[in-house]
Amino acid sequence: MAIRTAGKLFKDLVRQRVISTSIGPSRHCSSAAASAPKIPHSSKKGRRLLTGATIGLIIAGGAYVSTVDEATFCGWLFSATKLVNPFFALLDAEKAHTLAVAAASRGWVPREKRPDPAILGLEVWGRKFSNPVGLSAGFDKNAEAVEGLLGMGFGFVEVGSVTPVPQEGNIKPRIFRLRQEGAIINRCGFNSEGIVAVAKRLGAQHGKRKLETSSSSSPSNEEAKHGGKAGPGILGVNLGKNKTSEDAAADYVQGVHTLSQYADYLVINVSSPNTPGLRMLQGRKQLKDLVKRVQAARDEMQWGEEGPPPLLVKIAPDLSKDDLEDIAAVALALRLDGLIISNTTISRPDPVDKNPVSAEAGGLSGKPLFNLSTNILKEMYVLTRGKIPLIGCGGISSGEDAYKKIRAGATLVQLYTAFAYGGPALIPQIKAELAECLERDGFKSIHEAVGADCR
């Protein structure tokens, strides 16, 4: 029976070409085109990718022959994706990212069939997360690949940032790899297809996921109950403003009115360094006025028993102590549902400052951001007295990193740059390492460990 199951999985793999287009992208920008880019067979890059795909398929075939259970076979699929990562590195950063989004949108990525460690499960905002490890906004800007990304094993996926009106973003090139430092500099500038295109896509995906969930679940089976609105996995929607907009709050309100019905949580992004004037919205008065208007727009809509989606604000890591105190005061006074800490940094911490690429304008992400963002996270946890759920983002590349964020005050964590370099195989690795860290230190759940270094 196990062999037949593995055989079926292998046939599905061949049919869907999972390994041939596994994710190894670079950070932040997605193409406005919905279809995958065509790579000529005559080109050297195309031949390299084809070679990588063939090698990956051979490894997957070996896994099929040598395994007798679905879990082991699934592990082989994720491990085999490492073979394709170097081929993505040969492509231009933005082209690699576009190809990766296309692959995930078509299901040409491995699907996690193993249950998450029970110790990683938690409930936040009345929603059940199978694990606290999420994909941050910036990868799937236009909500093209929600199903494929959640299927890879993320506990939650955040799409966007989405702007009301479509915009191209800044001129290319706008993504720069610092591979040796495990970092990326980007200045994409909220390239987005706009809320209408994203709403149409989310609506179709929402209906499909709900149908699949209801048809495969039994009402009497408690474990079958999903955590999100449409099915297993939690979906966040990150909202941005258009570059030329004079009324930022109106842009965010428009996003709420159009997209909140599909979101398990909403994010007001006021911290990207690539949209002029955006970070000024983090000031005490500006942020208070903005949050009030967005909350009012959300609350005036009609909601069922679940109520409105939680509202979060994503802040920058380049803030002074006074700035943090102002944000904490607003968050507590307006009963904000959460904060994401943090976005990319305009600073160039060591060793990035020694790399010539560091002279490029834009936000820095990846390993060099870890200490800065974690220190800001810890300060915000103390300032909010642990009363507001925080999402730790910035520089996570291992389960130990995720654990440090949690101990510093994060209830949930997000990654991106490490995923861009490491591909799908990094997801189960981080979850397994995080579970080991919790058990090593005697914690029985994520909630027990939150803020442990601040107590």
C-alpha cells in the first residue's frame, strides 16, 4: 500500500513537474504578467535549467524506489529542490523571482504532506495556526500563488503590498544580491497589479479552497476544521499606497473595502523605504489618524460570526526610542491587533558595508538585518507590555533564529530572503529546528516561549 502511494506521488510529480521549477528566487519583485516566462531551449540558461530539472527528476525517482512511506518520500521531494537553486542563481534576480512565482502558482512545487510538530501549533486572533512560520509580503505581491505557497508548509502567507491603482514601481534593475552576506537590497517601489486584479484572483482562490475544504472534511472531525477563512493555512493581505497619492489613508481604506473579505488579517504597510514620504506615516499623530480611519472603514463593513479581520501595522527597523514609544502608545490606545517588526533597513550594518553593492539605494534584508530587527522587536514587546501580538521579521534563516525572535517577543515569525536563497527545503528544516529548540529548553508550546528573554 505504501509503495502504491509513493508511486502515485511520483507520477503526480512527473505530471506536475514539481522539481523542475522549485523555488530559488531572489527577493521582492513580481512581474505584472500572470504567465510564466518562456525560456528558449536554445539559450544557455534554458539548457542549464533543463539539466537541473533532469537531475532533480532522477533524484525524485531514486527517492520513489528507495522509500516505503509517504512522509519519507515527501522529505525527498523537498531535499531534491536544493539541486535547482543554483540554476535560479544564474538568472537575473527579478527574472528568477518571476519564474518562481509562476512555478508556485501552477503547483510546480513540492507539497507538504507531513503534519507539523504538535508543539508548533498555536491560536492567535481566534485563528488556528499549524505552525508560526510564515512567508512575508513581497514574494507574492499579486496573490498569484497562495495555494502553492501554503501547500509548501508555511503556517501563513502574506500577499502584497497591494496598491489601489496598478503601478510599475521603480525602474529596473531594482534588486541586488549580496549572496556572500545572505542579503538582498531592493528598491522595487510597490510594483502592483492593483486591488481589482488581486481581488479577482483572491475571490477565485477563496471559493476553490472553501469548496475543497468542505468536500474533504467531515463536520464531526474536529481536526478537519481549518484555521483560515477559506481552508488550511492563514492568509494575510498587506496594503500599500500609490506613489502619487496625496491621501494615503484613502488608499488604505480602499484596500480594506475591496480585499478584507478574503483576508484572515490585514496589514497597513507604512515602512517601505522605497515610496517617498511613506515612513513619515509612522509619526504619532499621522499613525493615529491613519489607523483610526482604516479601523473605521473595516468596522463599518458587515461581518459574520467571525467578525472583522485583525488589523496590523508593519514598522521599520530604523526608528528611535521616541518613535517606538509613540507607536506603542498608538497601538495600545487604539487596541491595534498586532505589529510586524520589521521591514527592510536603509542602514548598511557590518559586513554589508564592505560590499560595493551596498552603495545601491533601497532596503536591505537578510542575515545582516537580524540583530537590528530583533532588538527593535524586544523593545516593542516591553513597550506594549506583551499585550499585542508581534510578528518577528528580518534575517531569519534557521529554526534557532526563529526561536530567538519568539523569545524576544514574537508570537509569529516571517521569512523571505533566506527562502529566496534556500528554496522550499528550508521550510521543513526551520520548523523541525524550532520544535527542537522549544523542547530543549522545556517549553511545551510557542506561547510559553514568547518574550522569555524579556521576563
